[in-house]
Amino acid sequence: INLLNIASTYRILKQHQKAIKHLNRALGIAKHLDDKGNLKDIYRELSQNYEAMGKPKEAFEYYEKFKEINDKLFELDNKKKIAEMQTRYDLDKKEKEFRLMKNEEKIQQLELSKQTGLLYSYIIVSVLIIILGFVIYARYRLKAKVSQALEKEVEEHKLTTKKLRESEEKFRELAEKSVVGI
């Protein structure tokens, strides 16, 4: 974690080579410990440093690694929450059945509790759907930005190549004129 903080500081100071050096050390440690949380942060920092250095290929490569781990962690967290909700739901259901067998008066209370539980479940599911929608939208926007940046870079490369060919052509013409003039 300290290496990651040091690397973040170097990135802010625009000392990207030093940041990458510290990030690579932190990466080795995080991989050895199988620390997915820190791996995610290290990959994000590496991507940001390479992007700042004008190396989109490396930046994109580390961004993809960051996104993959981030998605896995998000999925694991959601599965854990769903399992906890399922466990809570199962426990609530058994408790309600027991109370129903005790007396008729508690039936109304249990029905109200059940409706409340369902309402909370609907709210939680709705919130999860909204969060998932936001994550999907954010990924789409990020991919669009990366795609746009890559297209711009390709255009710049084409323009540079065209100028280089024109310069070569002018050079040949001058060389031919010089040879003809001799």
C-alpha cells in the first residue's frame, strides 16, 4: 500500500518512470499475496501513468487488467450480498412460519413484516439495477473515449505518414534536378 501511495505521488508530480518503478514492485508483492484489491489499484495507476507518458497501448493493456479485476470484485461482492440477503430471507421465512404456528394474532404481524421485507428486497434490487446500469453506462462511455482517442492517433499517424511521403517525393525531385543539372 505504501508503494502504491508513493507511486501515486510520483504520478501527480509527473515523474512517471519513478511511479512505474514503485508500481512494478507493488505489483509483484500484490500478486504474491493474491491481493485483488491492491492489484486493481496498481493496474489503474499503471494505466494512468502510461497514458500520461503518451503510451496508449500500455495504458489500455493495464486498463483492461484493472477493469477485469474490478468487474470480478464487483461480481463477488454482489454474489456475497445476494447470498446474505437469501440467508436473511430464509431465516425470516422460517421464523415467520414458527410464529404462525404459535397463534393467529401474529399472522397479521408476520404478513406485514413479509411485505416490508419484500419492499426492502425490491428497493435493494432496484438500487442494484441502477448501480449496474450506471456501471454499464460508465464502461460504454470510457470505451467510447478510448476508441475516439485511438482513432485520433491513427489519423495523426496517417497524416504524418502522408507528410513523410511528400517530403521524400520532394527530396527525390530535388535530387533528380541536381543530377540532371550536373
